Amino acid sequence: MSSLFLLAYFFGGFFLANAVPHVVSGMMGRSFQSPFAKPPGEGLSSSSINVLWGFFNIVIGYLLVCRVGDFQLRDTADILALGAGAFLISLLSPRHFGRFNGGHVTNLS
């Protein structure tokens, strides 16, 4: 197994998990932060922009997971790489976006 494949699966998990809040917020008709807002990543983008951004993340995640190497659900290394990417963005997002969306940020240290 090439470590480059595992890196692709890591970022695939990152993009797939990042798609969730954008698609969900957009489908609920809510504005949410996106790279297209002013300032980028802090201001709000429309729900339509968030749906588009979320689906773009899904496409990139699909390409990284399903088109790079031979991703196997039963291969522990493949799943750990994908899960680590998803876990990392899931852990970092509340720390960044909680201040904009009224979330409580807990200090992990």
C-alpha cells in the first residue's frame, strides 16, 4: 500500500466530512460560512452557495477515495486514514466555527 494512497484517503475523509455542515445548512435554508464569504471562512454565504460547496466537497472526496488506488472498506489502514481525516476536521471545525454560530468551545488541553 502506497503512503500516497493513504494520504489521498485522509484528505478524502477530510472533504467528505466537510461536506456535511455545508449541505445540511444549505438544505435547511440557512446561511453558513464558506470560502466565498467576505471575509473568507468567517462571513456567511447563502444556502445555495453552501449546497454547491458541499457537493463540490463530496465530488473531491469521492475522487480521492474511489479513484486513487484501490480503497477497501475491509482494509484497516484505508479506513483509519479516511477516518483520521474526517475526525480531524470534525474536531477542528467547532473550534473555528463555534465562535460564529453560538457553539461552546471546550479547551481540550
